Amino acid sequence: MPIDTPSFWQRVALGEDSDLELKEVRFRGDRVSAPRRDDLADAFAAFANAQGGRLVLGIDDDRQPQSLDASRLDALADFVKEVCSDKVDAPLDPRFYRVPVPDSPARGVLVVEIAQGVTVHRSPGGHFRRRGDSQRQLGADEVRRLTQSRGQSDIAATDTQIVQSTSVNSLRAELWRSYASSRTAEPTEVVLGKLKFLKSDSEGVQRATVGGVLLGADNPTEWLPNAYIQAVCYKGVAADGASQLDAQDLVGPLDQQIRDALRFVVRNRRVSASKRPGRIDVPQYSERAVFEAVVNAVVHRDYSIRGSRIRLFMFDDRLELYSPGGLCNSMTTEDLRTSQFTRNELIASRLGQCPVGDVPGAGGRQYFVERRGEGVAVIEDETFAIAGRRPTYELIGERELLLVLPAASPPPPDGVGVRIAVRHLSTGEAVRNAHVLLIYPNKTYREERTDAFGHADVELHSTLPMTVFCAAPGFQSRVVHDHVPGEPLELALGPAPDGGSLIIPNRTGHLPGIHGRLNPILDNLDRTYLYADNVAIDDGKQQPVHFRLDEPVRLTDSLGANATVWFREMMGASCVFDFRYER
């Protein structure tokens, strides 16, 4: 990015940090003699193996500029290009900035900007990574984890690597046979080899793999000491040893750990209830969200990190789930809902063959892992539905992913009354028979019509923020997000003389004057599309027809009647749209 010169010199005066390094340069004649090529390559690779950064050439040890002229800046740039292409594997593509010295605009320093790499870079000294204001050489395990996190496939996945001191006898037949065909008559070693639960080491000795131990051993911690879930429930909102209500180390094969984690949460969660309009139980956490979160943690954690285990902490106001390992393939926490990457393909594949059984939150699924890429979306949507707030993800030190599920607040025991007043935007007159739809975060809804005074009175069981749709013939629609029940709400509708607005509460509906049914759909990736029964869409496009909110969609029925609709909002199976008839 462009350099702000005053800010740049202020940073130089403060010294080096995680993404800034300063180097003095020396010349012998017209050639660069210092820094050495190898040293410079190590510094560049260290930035690329971290989050990127800038190296400033032409700053002495006192943080003063050396004031290089244009010819020497040219020589430096050529020198850097050679180092980046010849001394770093994979080669780097740096950007250059020439920053003038404050009191001598014709002279300056050279800023070399190195972007975060998409692969792992090796330099003459080995593998380096920037840490703080210095660079550190990476060990073999760190190189492998970084390689894996950046999506390179030239290194064996952790779950298929062998575990020393194991043998075929380390795996229990009652466990691993659930992953194998019951019709096979092949020897045990052959079956386990096909499952990738067993491999030969460098001396030809059969050893269990990490995945084999995790799925087929009674106690994986015998060989992988941190392959378990630490679960603790606290009273209050802080992790205080004196306030522990329940604690358990969840061990055993991975499917057993998942089941035990769900039972731990269900055993310790709070369940509140409201009495009106009918008794409704409100648990602290969605079982389905917790199920998906625990499965994701078990499948995607980095089992190569020593000394780290999955940690599940419950508090009065939240559930925290810590999973060892950073994000893979240059992903960020913002990418989790829409991007997919499996760190442990073997574990994911085998849990995709493992029957769930009677586990809270399984949601009717048959196997622990069903490859639909919906896990994070389910976690977010289910948590919002029950708590009215989204879960959060945080990457801690690039080595641990923290998921926080906010707890649902207890509902008011006697419910809460809501009055919505609907008025004409221009005249202020009451709008009678307006359709009002109030949608809970879990996508269920209550609906009412306004009376002669323009009032819609509804009694609700929750104070979670709601979305309100309002529509009426001859008027434009209104949408209000995050309305808190109990607070007054007045809606002013603008006139629509050639049409009006309509709400479809549940999946399909009928637009008066158009002979046929409409079926607008919002899927779990926030894509919107429309089916229509015996109605042409946009002059006969193949259905379903994809559309965007607020863009016109033309409808023509079998009698030749035409209308244009504008979908204003969709939530769950509900939608609201404006329409105009074409004469």
C-alpha cells in the first residue's frame, strides 16, 4: 500500500517491530556489499512465513537515514530482486517504495514490502519466521504445521502418520471393525492398511497411524497424551478453580469423546421457561450448535501440537471451545462460514462412516460427519436463534481457535405484550387490516392484522430481538430489524396506488390477480431464488430463477396477467415483497 511519509519516519524512529525491520547498507564501488545476500534472504523469508512486513534498506544503527541517491537506490532494487528470485524457495515477488529523506528530497531509502506467503519459503539458513522484532528458525514440526496450514500437499497429513511404540495389537477389533466391511475375509493387517489405520515404518514394522489410534484404540492418550477434551463448568463468568461445578476429562476414541462432550453440556446447561402464551422451555445453548462445534473441533484440531488439548468451558453467560491449531490454507475467521478445508482427511472420512446413535444435537443425522459444508452455518444460525446473538471465532496466537457461544437469557416468565401501530405515511391515518409478521431469531413467527385503530397486539414469550414485516394492499412494505419486544413500534407505510405489498409467512403464497402460487426460497448460503406454479418468471426463464433483494422480478400467468414484484426481505421461510400490476 502507499506510504504515508510522515507516519513512516515516526515508525522508523520508534524502531523495529513485528512487521518492520531496519538495515544499514554498504557499497563497494557501485556494488552492494552489505547486508549479505543470505542474511537478507533469511529476513525476507521470515516475513513471508509470517504475516508479511517491510524491510527498510538505508537506516543505520542509530535509526538515521543514510540518504542514498537514485543510482544507489537502483542498485539496491536490483540486488533485492536477485535475492528474492535466487536465494528464496519459493521465490518472492516484493514491492518497492522509495521514501525521500525529510531534509533531502533528492535522496532516500528503499522500502521492500513482502506479502504473507501462500506457501512455505526456505532461505539459505533454513526456515525462518518473524516473531516480534526478530526472526526465529522453525523446527521440523513447526515447518510441517505451517506447510499444512497453507494448503501444501507435499507433506503427509498428521492423521496418517505412524505412532511409534504401537502395533496392530494397539487397536481393538470391536472399534475398528465398525469402519470395515463386514463381508471381508482379508487378514487384519490388510483391512487396517486399507482403512489407513496401520502403516509400515522405515524398517517395515507395522505401526498404528494417528487416525487409527484416535478412532480404534480404547485409550488414545496412552500414545497421544493430549488427545482428549477437558470439560469444565463454572459458576459465574470467570474461570475460577473455586467456582467449578463440574469437571471431566473426556477420553476414549473420538466418537466417544463427542458423545460425552454433548452429555456434559446437556447435564450442566440451564433450561429456563416462560408460562405465556404457553409453556416454552429455553435452554442456554442449542444442542445442534454444540454438536456441530464439538465435531468440528475434534475433526479439525491439529493433533501434532504437543501439550494442547481441546478445552470446553461453560459459564453462566457463554460456552468457550478451544481447538488446537490455526486456520488452514490462508483462511481467516471471516471465511469460516463459506470456505471449507479439512485438516484431517482420514478422521473426517472415517467419522463420516461412524453411526451417531443417541447423541443430543445430532439433528437426525446418521453419521458424525456428513459432507455438506454446513457446520459453521448451523452453529451461527442455531446460536442466533436461541440467544439472539452470533457466536464469535478468535484465532489465538495462530495456534488455537476459540469459539464462543453466547448463552440464551432466561425469558420473561409471564411473556411480554407488543403493540404495533401502523399509519399512512402522508396523512397519519390508521391503516386497517395491515398484515404484521414478527419473526423470532429461530425463524418461527407470530402474525396479526391491524384493527380499526391501526393496532396489532401480540403476546410473545421472548424478549429476543425480532424482525418485523408489515404489508398491506395499496401500501409499500416496511421491514424493521432487531426490534426488542416491549418497546413501542410505529410503522408508517407509503402509498402504492398501482399495487401494494404482501407477506408470505411460510414458503408459498398467492398474489391476488396472478393465477398461480409463488415459492420464494432463501437457502442456508443466503442465496435467493424463485419457483412459481403455472406462472412465467421474467418472460419464461428456466426455474428456479435467481434474484437479488430489491431488484424487479416480472410475473406472467396463463391468462396473460402481468405484475412486477420486488422482494424486500427474506428470513427463514418467510418473505415480504412489493408489487405493481401492469395494465
